[in-house]
Amino acid sequence: MKKQYQKAWFFVLPVLLLVAFNALIPMMTVVNYSVQETFGNNLFFWEGMGWFEKLMRSDRFHAALGRQFMFTGIILAIEIPLGIIIALSMPRSGFWVPICLVTMALPMLIPWNVVGAMWNIFTLPDIGLLGYLMNTTLGINYDMTQDPFAAWATIITMDVWHWTSLVVLLSYAGLVSIPDAYYQAAKIDGASSWAVFRYIQLPKMKQVLTIAILLRFMDSFNIYTEIFVLTGGGPGNSTTLLSIDLVKIALGQFDLGPAAAMSLIYFAITLLVSWLFYTLMTKDDTQ
Amino acid sequence: MAKITLSKLRHSYYPNPETPEDYALKEIDLDWQDGGAYALLGPSGCGKSTLLNIISGLLDPSEGQILFDGQDVTHLPPDQRNIAQVFQFPVIYDTMTVFNNLAFPLRNRGVDEATVKQRVEEIAEMLELGDMLQTRASALSPDNKQKISMGRGLVRKDVNVVMFDEPLTVIDPHLKWKLRSKLKELHQKLRTTMIYVTHDQTEALTFADQVVVMNDGEIVQIGTPVELFERPAHTFVGHFIGSPGMNVLPCEVTQGAAFFNGHMIRLEGDISAGSAGKTEIGIRPEYVSLGDQGLEAKIRKVSDVGRHNVVDAMIGDTPIKAVVNGAVPAQGETVHLSFDPAKTRLYRDGWIATETGIAP
């Protein structure tokens, strides 16, 4: 047996502790809550799988989950193609490169709650720039506090504004890594610009796009702050996505058991979809 | 298939070139005959890739013209020139199979599927890719990938010229030789004009019928491998080609004779007329022999390179190399060196300045 270097364990230890205290232990607490019922005073009663069964049959949960998938689906369908198009039209070299990159990175540097507040003020019908313009100047009835459609349009626009840059920057990184010879060869082979995109640029961007889609999926599936600040889940329940509903149940109604069960299912869905997607996208490479 | 003519071609990467140093290519006039196998040889940065990209249409020359069979194509884009180019690193379309890779240039030009199939299979057979046609191209080894790049160039029947830009750079040494002979074989079969750019003299000399040697944006000599070796037109060709390269010895010319270190050196022929300039004697180490008489030299080092020994010696302050078969002198020994007059030449400002024919 070869003697192995064992001291490396000490370097991993701080990370293990950190992960234990900010992820593993809280999560075990959640598991603990999810199988019990409490009425306060630190009194707990065994509930078993009861909360999970109820949740699976709950219309309220189904509606929130449906809204969540709709939101994530729509923003992915917009942000991914839009990000690729912007990345393709950005200059590859020269004076404008740093300017484009910094401009692109700006929205991502703004904290979530500030983004929510900004868009809230921006869309107010009486004083907001956009709200005033739409209602008074253009005469289009636009009030996201009253109209569910307007509310959805606003949260989607806000997310596209905030996060398309991530897709742009990742795609751009993939694009600039393509050697010139590929474009020259394609020119000589008589390839159309669509063929260049389909057979050179897209395959070379595949890896970064997989990461981009994964990040955007997880992030939008867990979105909370911006929507909480902007619409608070309203009007009615129209923009109550999973996370907003979860917080309402956990902190609003203080139903710790159902909330814990819900967050575990929520976590499982995120994990499952991410894993499925990643496995499918990388399947070809390992052949 | 076409004869390619380069006429008064100059190129500069600066927008407003002024001095000759601003030009990456300084006035090139050259004819490439139809069906020839050419090599473009020169050190890195001598302008050979620039020249190649101008012929293929990836670069627009600053001045001059390119003619394919007398037709001006100077400003035509690459796909309208009907040329093919193989790059330093294998360029393949990762997501396609080998078959689709080879079919790509044909399909882009609207060739019917039956012809595509027949042509692709033919070329794949020649390149020994026949049994990999349905594999994904990204799964192949670098030498097979490079074969695909070559195949994409050769698959089009009407191609005017196939250009290779140092295509063996990333190939393992033991496969280089194999691919090179494959290429030579393909040239004999297809008779397409081929231009092979390289800085490796072995590659150039084994592949080409005609080698164009470039240095500093200029063509210094065009000739068969034998001509380049036997009678270099420029000291650059002399020491760039051959291993070790030609000895270049400073000399003085008085009354039509060359003197080195005070000794008169016999040359291959009369010294041609010309203005005064720096004069040098060029002699290949292969034609320097050790003997009882001649120039006195001190042995500095003897290296056994396998087939023969290379002797490093000093004549006064001037280093000189000789290729010796058989017995070699010891280090520090004093020997006498003599030059084969038929292979000894005078160079003036780098350029050859002797007439052929042994002096009386």
C-alpha cells in the first residue's frame, strides 16, 4: 500500500463546517419540521407523511407550482435566444469590447431588492417614467397593481432586463474562444451564415449555454426578492410564485410543518430538473 | 484547375505603408503552374501565411493582382475562387459525422446527393477514412481530424488549388511522415495544384516538386529541392536549408579572385560583375574535406549525428563546419581543410555572384 498524503483533510475541514452550519443542519431541521405538527410552546406532535400527502392534493400548491413553471419557462424562452443574439452581435475585438462588456454587466451588479424597488417606481402609473408614458402619453391602460397581465409583463421584463446579461456574457465567452480558422474554413467551404451558426458557433457555445440555462433555471425557480418587492405576489395571487407562497405559509401563517414539507418538495423539483437537464445535455460528450 | 499568377503583389498590415519595412510582402511576381506540387518555405514571420491568405482570398492585398488562368480574382471572396485551404489546427465540424463533414462543401454548393455520396466515398477511401464515415468527427484523433480537413479540400472536383498552412504542426512525429507521403500520393492521383506552407525544410523538400523559399517578405529562390541544396542563390537559402547549413565565410575580392584569411579560394566560376558590397564565400559542410593541405583549422567539437560526424572547427576567428565520414580528428587537433571548387561560391550582399562552370 502506498502511503497517502492525509493532511489535505484539514484543508477541507473549514468548508465542511461551513456547509454543515449553513446548509446541512438547517436542512435537517426542515426535515424534522416536515413530519411534525406544532402549536407553539415548543410542543411537537408526530405527523408522519401527512403534510406531504395534503400538499400533493392542495390546489393552492398546484397553482403556485404552475405559475412558477410558467414564469421560468417564459424567461428562459426569452433570455436564452436573446442572450445569444446579443452575444453574436457584439464586437469580437477593438475599442468597443470593454464598453459593451461593462454595460452588459451593470444590471447584474444591482442588488435584488433594489431591482424590485426600481421597477416598482418605474412602473407607477402617476409618477413612474414607464407608467406615466404608457397611461398618459400613449393612452394604454397599464397598472400592474390592478391588472394580472400587466403584472406578469412587468416581472418578466424585469427579469429579462436583470439577467439576460448573464447569458450574453457566457455566450460571448464561448464565441471568442472559437479560432479564426473555423470561420475561414467555413468561408472557403461556402457555408451560409446560418450554417456557421448551426455547425460552428452553437456547438462551441454548447458547454457555456448548458451552464447558462442551469443557472438561469435554478435562479428563476427560486426567485423571491424582486417579485416580493415589486408585486408582493399580487394582484390577488396572480404573481404568487412558489417561493412567495412558501414564505406566506411559513412566516405569514406560521404553519411550519406544511411549509417545511413544501420546501423539501420544492428543493427536490429544482434538483431533479437540474440533474435531468445536465445529464441530457452532457450525454453526447461522454460517448 | 488553373494556373495562378501573382503580379506585383505587395501587402502591408498598416493602413499607410511608407518604408519597405512596413510591408509584410515586398513585391511578389510568381507563376504557379497547373497541377504542380509547391512548397512555400521560410522562417516564422517571413510572410508566407500572408501570401497564402491573399491567394485564398481571406486577405485583400494592398497592391498588385492575382490571376487565375488570366482572370483577375484579386477582390473575389474565398468561396468564389474555388480554392481549398487546410489550416494548422484541424478544423472540423464537431457535431457532424465524418461523412457529413466531407459532404459539407459539396452540399453548400448544391451538388446532388448521389454525386455527394460517390465523391465522399471516393475521397474517404483515398484518405483511409472509409470505415469511420458514420463516426462523429469530434471523437477522432488529431491526425484523422486533419485528414478530414484535407478531405474537405480535395472532395471538390473543380477546385483550383489546395493550400496547406503548416498542416502537420499538431500531428505526432511518427504520423507526420505517413500523412506527408499520403499527401504526395494524393497529388499524384488527383493532379490538383497544391501549395504547402511550412517552416520545416524536410516537409518542404519531400513534398514539393518546386520549393519557393521566402525570407523577410521576399522570394529568395525558386527551385527543385536539389537545386536549392546544390546551388543556393542566397546565403539565407544556404543556411536555412541543409543540416547543418552552409558555411558563410567573410572574404575580400581583389583582381577577380576571392581571398579568405589571406588565402586565395578557388570558386566555381568567374565572379560576375556588380557593384561593391559585402562579399562572402559559401560552401556546404558536405563539400569541406579534411586533408594534408589546405587551410589550417583547429578542431573545436565533433558531433556524431548518426550517419556521419559534424566537425566544428575554427579558421582564425571564423567558425566552420565540415561533414566527415570515417575517421575523425580529436578535439583541439590542428587539421587542414580544403573546399570542393565546383561547390564554392561567392555571394555579394547575400546574393550569388559567381558564374557556373569551373574556373580554369
